[in-house]
Amino acid sequence: MESISFLGFLSLLLTLTSFSSRAEARAFFVFGDSLVDNGNNDYLATTARADSYPYGIDSPTHRATGRFSNGLNIPDIISEQMGAETTLPYLSPQLTGERLLVGANFASAGIGILNDTGVQFLYIIRMYQQLLYFQQYQQRLSALVGADQAKQIVNDALVLITVGGNDFVNNYYLVPFSARSRQFALPDYVVYVVSEYRKLLMRIYELGARRVLVTGTGPLGCVPAELAMRSRNGECSEELQRATNLFNPQVAQLLNQLNREIGSDVFVFGNAFDMHMDFVSNPGAYGFVTSKIACCGQGPYNGIGLCTPASNLCPNRDIYAFWDPFHPSERANRIIVQTIMTGSTKYINPMNLSTLLAVDSRT
Ligand SMILES: *[C@@H]1O[C@H](CO)[C@@H](O)[C@H](O)[C@H]1NC(C)=O
Ligand SMILES: *[C@@H]1O[C@H](CO)[C@@H](O)[C@H](O)[C@H]1NC(C)=O
């Protein structure tokens, strides 16, 4: 009898330690577009892929990983800061067993809040589909750890969602006289997009997310692609800056509203515009030689077309704010995540991520 109770005690101990080690590595779920896609599109029939040289040139393998970066992207660096493994793309065949506990990345380059954003990329994982996959993930997690534990893991997780930029650059402003721009004046379009965003965010909440970092869009008018297409003297495109300046404050307001309705700080707004604008308007202060010219690309500002093996490529990626015509370099991503971690409420509201992680570890 004594040996049985000793075994019982031992198994209790083991259960407790396995729970506590799981609690340390908080799960992380990522939704959105190419700024946070870490390889899902490599599994899909789409042109929106970062699957060849020189993408990933500064990654440990120096090979393309599906990330739209020379190395790491924002979710990777957030995982690093949380002391967690990098999440796998949801479509990766390696995402099985214990790896499910780390979380998953559902993001897909080219998508927007609206279903008709990014239609030119054919097969991409639109937001509603990312949420269906999140449901499917939870069923798979339940099969692994049981329904109660699965629910707990999702409730305790950190969620990142980065979407919206494509609803402007790959929809409203994709071509002159686009269908959406004929249907809506810009201010009305923004109101519509934000009303659709509300539905997606409420759905993420219903699916169990309780800590959701929502980044607005960066300065869309200042990326090398837009400078190449719309700028005469290197000044940011006014139209796209106007779109960003309408969209971001409405997203911030929406998150406040949702938090009030829910009665808790579920949604945290990351002001990607201000986070970028600091180094876009004063690149030298951040160790960049330029924030206008992409490291990889061609044409004015290296902003025309895609980054391919035939493109111009800068020798030192760390001194470029933009890696390709649309996406920040790994070093710029590190500056952004540093602000997410420790920035003031001007950048991240109602609290920064280091405060959030500390608060949650106490409860
Ligand atoms: C997007 O498509 C899905 C599936 O067809 C649909 O359920 C959803 O309502 C659509 N969303 C919008 C904003 O049209
Ligand atoms: C952000 O995080 C730092 C800790 O790194 C903290 O000292 C600071 O008070 C926080 N700022 C705000 C505005 O919450």
C-alpha cells in the first residue's frame, strides 16, 4: 500500500511539473498577412511566396523560409522575447504532437480583412479560413491533451494579428478605378473595413483568445514600392498615408470599445505607424543608411516588382530599414518588437508586452 501511494505521489509530482513547464512556455497564435506569415504560402499555389533566394539570406541556414524577411520576422522575435520556440506554419506537416503546444502561425501573405483583397494571388488563406484552421487546431490540441487543458492553453495564449495593409495596397489602391474605390469614398471604405475587422476580432475572442495584440498598419505611403510608383521626390504617398491615418485610429477605438464590452483588456493596440515612422523619418538615428531604398529589388528605390534572385541586393542588410519593396529588414523588425515589449502607451496601449507578460504570470 505504501509503495502505491508513493507512486501516486510521484505521478502527481510529475503532473504538476509538466503543468508548470507548460505554463512557462505560453502558446502563441499568429494571424494575418505577409508581415507575419512564416511559411504557410509555401504550401499553396500562389505567387505570394518568399520561397527563393535571397529571402532568408541571413537565417541560420541562409535559405528561404517563407518569411518575407532577410532573416526573422516580428512573430519570431516575439517568441524569442517570450523564451518560446518559434511557432510552425499551420500547414507544416511537422506541426503534430507536442509541437502543437507551442501554438501555430495561420498567417498568409496577400490576404486582407476583406475576402476580395489579394484575389490576384489566387490560393491564399483568407481571414475567415485562418479562423476555421484555428478551430481545427483546437480540435487537434484537444485530442492531444483533452478538451479542458486545450481550452486553458488557448485562454492563456498570446495572440498576434497583423492585417489591413493589403485592403489598401492590394485592393482599394491596387489599380486606378478599382472596384472598391468606385464603390466607396476612402473614409467610407475605412469604416466598412473596420466594421468587418470587428467581426473577425469578436470571432477570435469567441474562439477563446484572451490576450490579442493587434497592430495597425505601418506608414503604407512610405514603403519603397509606393515611393517607386507614386512619389516624385521621395516623399511618402499622401493618399496612402491618408488611408493609414484614417484606419489606425479607428482600429484603436474599436479595440477600446471591444475591451469595454468584454469588461477586460483582451485587445492591445500596437501602433505600427508610429513604430515605423520613427526610423522612417530619422533612419540615421537607428543606424540605417536609408529608409527609402529597399535592400532587395529593382528600379527606383528598388521598389518595383518583387525581390528575386535577379534583383539588386545590398551587402549589409542591417543598415537598411526595408528588406524588400514592402517588408522591413530583420533589424527593423527587432526595433519594432523592442517597442512592442517596452514602449510607452503612445506606441502600445493599454500596456506594453513586457508589462502584459508580467501581469499574466502573476495571475
Ligand atoms: C468571406 O467569405 C466567407 C466564406 O465564403 C464568408 O463566410 C464571409 O462572410 C465572407 N466575409 C465577408 C466580409 O464577405
Ligand atoms: C513598458 O515596459 C517597461 C518595462 O520594460 C515599463 O518600465 C514601462 O513602465 C512600460 N511603459 C508603459 C507606458 O506601460
